[in-house]
Amino acid sequence: MPCPCGNLLKRRSPPTIMRRRGHRSLERDETALTAVIEFLSAFALFLMILTAFLALAQLQMGSNDPAVDRLDRSAVQGLDRLTSDAGWFVPGNESAMDYQNATADWHLQSAEDLDEGRVQAGLVVDGALSMAKINAIQNLTEGDMVDGLGLDDGFSIHLTIEVITSNNSSRIGEMLFDGGTERRTAQASSTANRQFIQDGETWRIVLEVHRGGRLNNDLHITELMTRPASGGPEWIEIYNPNDFAIALRGWSLNHTSSEITSDHLFKSGVIAGKTTLLFTGDATSQAAGNASQVIDLGVHGYLGVGMFNGLADGSGVLTLRYTQIDEARPYDMFRAEWGGDTGLFMVTGQSLAWDGNTTATTSWFIEETPTPGDQ
């Protein structure tokens, strides 16, 4: 009789085979899951590399906006021209340039000559920034600088030169130059900067190039003489608080009183940055003090000398105005008033002086000892 054990063993075999098949299926699932995870990880890494590459390409190629690209190039190229060599100056005027007398010593020229000729300001001599050339930027108008750097029409700039590290702690943060159009007034801007290490210090130059923007024109009437003594001339003292020079084209003086109303529009002239200018009724007898320039308005009959009055003795208003190139209406930039309700009545030999605060009547006072040209 056959042994029943054999049948029993045969009946138990299928579950063992099923377990083996299930184990192999689980292994295949785990392998597939691992492959999926590895693929996703590799794909994520690929996306990261692609993103980094595109970002680098964006930095190298610039934005997709041609106007922004032009601003970026202008800032970089302008700074390169400013800091690559000593610069140059070609004397001349609107009709002709004197190329034979061109010179790298642009910093030795007057503000008037620089404005009439052509200049590209360069600040580097023998690989280092020249303080003499930095100081001479005050003889350049912002427009002169823009033209010299080869920037597009309608562009403006703001330039800063700062000491950022020094063995002398009192020098850290000192501004060697800070002037130009404010960024907040512009439609768009781009910035480039460069550092120079010299004489134990680090100097940083930052050039901002703007599209549009309102020029930082700001002139102050600081003192005026309406009743000169001993037959002397009337005079008006003007101060330029900006680091850049300001061309007088577009500026005008307006004087009103009960007896006199007169205007004078300036068609030429430049006042250097951080300097004082004197308008006078007679340049030959005018005490100039530290004024950088003396301009005779007596020849135009605007200011008087001796018994001739250009400005009212008793009471009057003197307004300094500016007209933007693309605008017709002048803006009142500064105002001085005397006599009437102001309580400011001058006698012979006294002047009206500004205290440096607001343009309100309370910021003016009678000066017993006038100081023309010594703002």
C-alpha cells in the first residue's frame, strides 16, 4: 500500500513555490522603485545645472531689454574710460576744434575752457588715481562729463569717489567727490564700480548712469549789495554747492521793486563746483575776495555803480531762475527780499546776507561788514 506521506509532501509543495515567486516579485518592485528614485534625482540635478547655466548666461549676455543693456554697457564703458588713463582735452569752440594743442593735462584748464572745448576726464596717472585730476572734476559740468565718456543723448550720471579703508581711521568714509543726477529722478539706472588700493588706502569709484533724470542744478544767492559806499559797484554773490560745475546757460536774474523791474538771461559762463561767483556793476573796482570769477553786469545795465542804481535801495526782490532745456517756463530757484515787511533795511555800506538755512525772510540778515567773494 502506498505511503500517504508522499502525497502529503506533494500537496505542500505549491505554497513554497508561491512564496519564492512573491519574494522575487518584491525584489523586482524594489529595484524598479530605486531606478525611479535615481532617475528623478538625476533629473532634478539636471534642472539645477540648467538653471545655473541660464543664470550665468543672463549675467554674461544681459537682459532681453535693449534699453537696459545699453545702460549696463554705458556704465561699464564709462567707468573704464574714466579709470583707464589720464584723459584728454581739445581746446576750441562750437565752430572749430584745435586738435594740434590737445593735451592730457585737462585738469589744468579753466571751467570756461573745458566747457567750450572737448574733454574726456581721465583720473589715472601711472596706474594710480590722481588727486589733482579728481579735484579738477569740479571744473566740469555734468554734461561735459557725459559727452566726454561717450554716453547717449538723454543719459545723466552720478559719480562718487570714496575712501573705504585707510590706515588713518579719520579718513574712512571720506567723500573725495559726490555729484550728479540723483537716481530717484531717473527712469532707469545702471551702476559700475572699481576699487584702487594706494598709499595704504582703498578708494572706490562708483559711476551711476541714468536714463533721463533732472540735473542737480542748485545755485544760492549768498550775499548782495544794493547800497555800496564811496561810489562802489553793486554786486551779487552766487555759490555753487554742487561738486560738478554748472553752466549758466538757462539761468536768469529777475529784480522787481516799486521803481524797477529788470531781467538778465545768461547765455554763457560756468561756475565751478564748490566755488563762489560775483556779478558786479564794475569789474575794475570790485573787491573779489575768494571768488573764482567776477562777471561784469554793469556793461548790460543790470547792476549799477556810483550814483546809478540797478538794484533798488529801499525794498526789492531778487530771484534766481532756471529754465530746463525742454521746458519754456522758468523755475524760481532762489529768492532774496529786503525792505517792506521784511524789516531788512540797509544803509550805505551794508549788505544783505544769507545764513545758509532756508530761503525764507528769517534766513537773511544785515551784514555790517560785507565780504564779497568770501561765502
